[in-house]
Amino acid sequence: MPQLDTSTWFLTIILMLISLFCIYQLKMLNQTMISIPSKNEKIPHPKTQLPWEKKWTKIYLPHSSPLLS
């Protein structure tokens, strides 16, 4: 039975890694990076409207409290 020739494996693996690195770099060229704000900058958080904030809900007194009228 002939033995498997592994003399070219090193070169194949190295070339594969180099090509994967190049492909990754080309893909990353089109990406926009998010800038991290400094500690002094405040990030404005938009107020989100929750579903229960849109509706009027009744607030009931607990059973043990007297009714104020």
C-alpha cells in the first residue's frame, strides 16, 4: 500500500490561512466601526413608548386603606 504524500500539506495550509486573512480584510473594509463615546459624553436615549403607557389604567386602593372623599 502506498503511503500518503504529506510534503505539500504545510504549504497548502499556509496558503489557505493567508487567503482567508486576505478575504477577511477585504470584507472588513466595507464595515463601519462604532465609535465608543468618552465618559464625558452622554448618549441620548430615546423615550420608548410601552404598550401599557398608551392606555389609561385604573389605580385601585388596597383593601385595607380607607376611602378618601
